[in-house]
Amino acid sequence: MAKTDEAATEVGYEQARDELIDVVRRLEAGGTTLEESLALWERGEELAKVCRRWLDGARARLNAALAEPGEPAGQN
């Protein structure tokens, strides 16, 4: 499973988001076996983590860009 985790971290935000949307649609549609549903759920969790890392990174960059000179980021 480490290979899947590694592959998930290499995708960009938009690709991870789009795949996550597809995973959710497939789960909501039903018609999959329990094993398929669990695999989809696990993939969705991995993709959600990738998206969260991208968003956290973007938030940190934005905070740094908005910080006043000499003021620590996030203290606006």
C-alpha cells in the first residue's frame, strides 16, 4: 500500500480533487462489492489527505505573503 500512498502524494491538487469527486460519486451510486467499496474509501481518504496538504501549504504561503515585514506569519 505504500506505493499507493506515494503515488497519491505526487498528484497535484486539482487531479486529487477530481479523483476524489469520482470516488465519492462511485460510492454514492452503490453497486460495488464490500471489498470494492472499502478500496474506494481508502483511496478517498488518501486523496483527501493530499488535498489537505496542498491547501495547508497554500494557506501558509498566503499567510507569509500577507505578513507585515518583521512580523511572524499568521499574526495579522
